[in-house]
Amino acid sequence: MSPTDPSTGGFGSPLRTVILAALLLFIFYLGKGWARGLVEGNYLIGVFGLIVALAPIVWLLLVIKNADF
């Protein structure tokens, strides 16, 4: 089979995984910064940031659970 066969994923799959991981890491750090609002007394932004920070972690755990990578 050739490396660009759609059944093997081709060369785009690892690149897509790296881009997705970098994007999720950025979203996590953004949410972590907003979640600091809980400590500073800004509860609305803090709760929103906590949700944004936990969303990539939950998504990653679901992907690992389904072994869909």
C-alpha cells in the first residue's frame, strides 16, 4: 500500500494530531488563566474558565477510552 492510501491515514494524520494537541493545550492554558478568577472573586469568569480548562481533558479521556486515535 502507498503511504497516501486513505485507509492508512497518510502523512496528514500525525500533522493533524500535533495541530490538535497544540490547540487543546492553548485552550487549556487560556481556561486556566480565566479560572484564576475564582480566587480573585470574579466567579462568572472563573467558572467559565474552569469549564474551558477541563473540556480538553475530558475530551482526551473520552478519546483514550474509545481508543479512537
